[in-house]
Amino acid sequence: MVSNTRVNTSHADLSLDQADVKQLDIIVQRHSYDATHLLQILIEIQECYGYIPPESISYIAEKLDIPRVRIESVASFYSFLHLQPHGDFRVLFSDNITDRMLGSSELMQQMCHQLWVQPGKVSEDGLVSINTTSCTGMCDQGPAMLVNGLAITRLSHQRVQEIGQLIRNRTPLAKWPNNFFRIEDNIHRKEMLLGNQLLPGDALHSALKLGGENIIDAIKTSSLRGRGGAGFPTGQKWEACRNTTGEAHYVVCNADEGEPGTFKDRVLLTSYADLVFEGMTLAALAVGAKQGFLYLRGEYRYLLEPLRTVLECRRENNLLGKNILGKNGFDFDIAIHLGAGAYICGEESALIESLEGKRGVPRNRPPFPVTHGYLQQPTVVDNVETLCHAVLAIHMGAENYKSIGTEKSSGSKLISVSGDCPRPGIYEYPFGVSIREVLNDCGAVNTRAVQISGPSGICVAKHEFDRKLGFEDLPTAGAFMVFDDSRDLFEVARNFVHFFAHESCGFCTPCRAGTLMLKQTMDKIAAGHGTKHDLNEVENLDHVLQTTSHCGLGRSACNPVLHTLKHFHPSYENRLKSLDFEPAFDLDGALARARQMTGRDDAGAHLKPEEI
Amino acid sequence: MNDSFQLDGAEITIEEGQTVLQAALTAGHYIPHLCYHPEFKPHGSCKLCTVKVNGRTAASCTMPAEAGMTVENNIEELNALRRTLVQMLFAEGNHFCPSCEKSGNCVLQALGYDLGVHSAGFRHLYPDRPVDASHPEILLDFNRCILCELCVRASSEVDGKSVFALSGRGITKHLIVNAESGLLKDTSIALDDKAMQVCPVGVILKKRIGFSQPIGERRYDQRPISAQALDDAPPHTPEVGSNCDVCEDAP
């Protein structure tokens, strides 16, 4: 396809020959030449070629009848898609703080050394690229990585060594040892959700007897609130959608579980998929939708085929498709769309944009998705866990459901426990459980702090461990990262700040520039050049981000720093110079190159302290 | 009788479907703004037009105007935020006003002066953004791009061409053109395109006319932007004057 393409790679000949044309035709035909499927088409092209060749962009632009610049614009938004060759093996180390605490940085260095490649670059022979990526949702079995989009967990020096060897030998991924790709559920505590005995269709039978409006009443009575973190009342959301007239209504399951430290949806999609789809079907019955989408984060690509099998099985059992369970006119089906490495797509309006094949930029709101969602039609977007709870609420009865948990937080919550504890994994508790209780159950000792609900949540210190999880006190999407007294909370905050800068969509000025400036400030402090002035800067940036950002990402980007500053001030103080101000530019550091060239490192080759 | 809201104590009449910024401009009241253009659907990305609506901050260009709202605009707290946002825009690109063809006609520069931005405030990022001089008539200097998407919107909505789009994400976000070569010469852009007229800074420039109007005699050299922005406001209702006195008297 490209005249100067390297030889020796498995996809060497990329001239748009007949085979390529045929392949691209198959892909666009599979998606009915529908430009709203653009992201899915691009993901499939990348799975064929290892990247998205420019000639393929021109070709599909013509086939989909859209400008090629739009395709480039979309592809470049998602960090898993590449517009240039990116190696036959694309290795991404999960870079959550929990991966780091388990030694992921050293493992990455080891692999780079073994394969002679610099992080972020493609090896000279086009064989491999190695880089980091945001949390891959495997914190209970880290350190983890993705190879060509597939997850490998429990990395050790030996395993990394073996993977390096397989890559060097160009062994196709399909021939790698199966146990590399084994993902455990790690369920340690079950309540109403994980312990349920429902069979597929049980709740739908009850729901059909109730009918749409009564389902919504029941959900309202159950006081079910969204489990994605914001806690919006589910019944109210469904009602608003049902009451909006439109050409079509849609149900979307948000399985873009991107908040670092959260992996409960992974477990639900692995072992409770029927319950998730039953919840979507229930929502469809309630709001009058015929089409549903499950938006699956790219990191969980390995779940795509198993989930499709479950869908097929439900179609065979008349739990999806036409006239579901014999009910005339109750038609509903579900399609799975993949994400491609963009945390922001967990925000519901960005998710809808992505579902429409666009860049995942959050929309201006109002209007909200319940009235103007997918294709501007009324749409409910619910978290994976919320949909499971809706099934439980209908099946066990609203009043029974409501009796579990606390007054403002009914039912139970899945907690994803990771970090410094001997038993990381999934724990289900009725709402109202204290942090201390969770710490006891997972066996954590000498705990210094717990990060609740991921980087955008809050950092809770020891004296607050009696605080309770629930909307009354500590709302959470489920992440529970434990840090013991050997950990430096400054480094935790710095990791989170890097995460936000990497995941900012770049739409609005404050978040695009502000998250980067925050990152630079934290790096400056880490390098030993921080002063009190920099801490003031952080507070100033926080104010700007809080008040002017377009969405929640920007508004929460300073949280990790502010929370750790509040409780762990010494972590910062120890790093600060006793000056009021020091410029970001390191004068002495700038002479390093000259020192290297002249082979000098004596006192005369350094600036005197009073000169700096 | 139309609905109305309060803007810094003044009564602003709302016309059907207007946002806070649109209603304010129509009524002759200035709210600083950058990515908003009266001919296009509000976008809401620069956040310069942030106001306080009933005590909560919101971008006034996208916030639907509602009866009874209390909107705060010209207060130090908000102007301080706007100064920081302008500083951020200056720091993330490469803006060298003295040598820029757009100096004096540049909205970013004019806002900087008008809001009293006296220093960079942040460490400059000095991004590497090569210019595209491939086109015989038009120069693209990406160094000055503030990602307002006005050219993107003009080219697709008015010109029907989609010459421009944004690529990348976060701080790496940048303007690209519709060509496999990535060069402007291979696009269908023309000098009379709307996209040629909307850039608020000095990215999209017609070649061979540089500095034909001397610096010092340009638009914002005459009067500050707050006194002029209303000239571009949407069509006025007959009973409203063309400019408000308060703005005209501003320094």
C-alpha cells in the first residue's frame, strides 16, 4: 500500500491490491456502509493490518461517503488506534498506581531492554512497540498488560521474559500459552447480586406481568440509584426517557469501565452476562426501546466473543429478538460496540458520541441523553451494575429491595479492592459498610490511606476509616485502592494527575491545558524543584478547572492533589525547597549536556547555589 | 411580552431559543467570548464566556437563557478566570504578536489586552507545529491555532467541503486538512470560502497581502474588543440600540 513499506513484517505488502479491497469491502459491508459504525470499522481494519493505513482511509471514506479528514480525526482520538505502523506486536503495560506498586515500571524496563526498544517507539525492524496505557481493569491480578489488545495478567520477571521470547520468535498470539490470558473473577464476598439464583428470563416474566409503567414505578419505589458513581435515580431516568416522544428509544449499557482501580463490571460481564442483558431488556420494556447497545471498553476486547455467545443463546431462547417471551410487539435486540482506549467515553454523552462513530467528546448539556441521546433520540444510559440491580429489584419486589442498604442508598454495592492487601478482588456489601470493615475482610494491615472511587474520587486517611460507603457519606463507583504505610501518597497523586492529563479529550481550554500544567507542576515537585509557590499554583489551577471545565474529568483532575495535600502534607513538604519561588527552568540541569560533552562533573562545572 | 433575565442588574429580554450569550449580545451587553461566532451554532470550548448563573458557573454561549435567571458577568472573580484561560491559550501555542500578521486584528490578543493579561503566567510549551505553505494562495500557521473549530465548522457547514478537522486528543490535539498528503494544496479550499474568513487568530492567512494595513491602524488598535464585539452581534430587534453606552465608554 505504501511505497516505502518495510519488508519482513507480517503485513508487509500494504499496496491496496485486490485482497485488501476485498477485505475492506467485507468490513464495510458487515457494517452496512453505516458511518455511525466508523469506530467499529476502524477497530476491525486495525485488527487486520496492525494499524490503519492511509490508503484504507481514503478507500472507506469513499465507501461511507464521508470526508477522509473525519476518519483521521476519529481514529486519532482513540489511543488504541494507530495511523502509522506500530509494530506487529503492540505491548501496553497497564499504568495504574496499583500496577506500579507491583513493579510494572521495572518489568517494562526489562522488556524494553530485552527487545532493544525505547518506550513509546517502534523497534527498528517494525517488530514491536512498548508503551504504557491507563488502568486496564486487572488491578486484582496485576501487573497487567495488553498485547495487540488482549489482556495478560500476573506479570512477573519470568513471564515478561517468556513474552519477550515469543515476540522475538514472532510466535502468533494464538499460539501463546493459554494460561497467560487467564483472567480470574476473584469474588470474595457475595450478597444479593453475586449470590442470586435467577435463571435467564425469570425477571422478564415478572416484568411482563407488570408492564412498562409499573416497572418504572417499581424501580422508583426501590430507590435504585446509578452505580456508575453519580447515583442518579434510575426510575426517574427511565421515566423521563419513556415520556419523551421520538422516532425510536434506545437503551445503552455503559461497560466502559475506565476509572482506575475499578474492575467489577469485568466480573459481571464475565460471569453474570445474562443478568446484564436481562437488565437491558427490562429497561427496553420500560422505556419502549427496540435497540440496545453495550459499549464495551477496548481493554475488555477478550470478552467480545463470549458476550456474543450469550446474546445468541438469549435469541434462541426468545429472550431477545421479535415478540420476546411470546409478548406481541415486545421486540428488542442488543449490539455490542467496542471502545478503543478513551477513558472519557465513560461519560454518558461522550459514550453516545463514540457510539455514533465520532470522537468521544462530551456534549453540551442540556439537553440530556434521556431526551436527546443516541442519534438525538431518547436514550437511557446505565451502568452494568445498575442494570443487574434493576433485575433484582423487579424480581424480589421493590419493598424487599429497598429494605437492604441504607435510607438513601438502597441495595448492595460491588467493591473492587486492590493495592496493599493479601486478598484483592470483588467484595459485595449492602450499602453502609465502613471502610474499616472492608479493610478487615481483605486482610489489609498498616493501612495509611484508601482511594475511594478512583482518581476522581477521594483519598481517605486512617482517622476516617469509620466512614461509610453510600450516597450519604462516600459515594463510589466501586474502586477501593489500599495504600499501606510504606507508600508515598505524593507519588499516588502524581500518577493520578498523569492519568487525567493523558485522558483529557482536549475539547475545552481549562482541561486541555490545565491538566498538563498540573502534571508539569507535580513533576517539578517530584524532581525536587518545587516551592510553596507551586502549591499555590495547584490551588489556582484547581479553581479554574473546577469552575470552567466542560465535564467532570476536568472538574475532578485536581482532587488527588488536594486530598493528599490535606492529609499527607509532609509528603509534599519533604520535597519542597525552602524557597518561595523557583522557576520551572532548571539552570544547572541545562548544563548537563555540556558537562557530558566535556567529561566534567567537578564543582566548577556546576552553578553555585547562590547563582541558581 | 417576552421573558427576561437579569445580567449584572440589567434586564435582558429573551427571544425564543437564545442562549445567555446570544440574548446578552442582542440586547447590547458584552460578555467576553472567543470560540463563539454569531453565524454558527455555539460550541462552548474556549470557556472565556463563563458566567455565573444563579451562583453556578456555566459557559454562557451554550447555556439556554431562561426567564428569571440571575446572571453575573463583569465581576473580578470571572475576569480573573478569563485571564487565566487566555494565559493558558498563549502558553500552549506559539504566539509572537510583534511578528504576527494578525496583530491588531487578533481576537486572542485583543481579549488579552482588554482583560488586562500582563504576563504569560504559565511555562510556555513551545510545541513543534510546522507551517503548511504548500498552497499557492494560502498559508497555514498552526503555531497560533487555539482549536476553536470555527474553520472546521465554516468549512463543513457553510462551504460544504470539510477542509479542516481536529486530530489527536488532549494537549496533542491539532488542526489537520482533508488530504491524504496532509497538505493544504491537495484540498479543495478556495479564497472565497467562509473558512478563510473566520479564524480569530493568525492561522489561515492569504498570501502576499501581509502587513498591507500597518500595525497600529488595525481593528483592535482603534478600540478595545469589548467596545466592538457587539458590531458582530446577531441581528437586533428594532427597539434595541446598536451598541450599549457602557461598552462604548469602556477604556
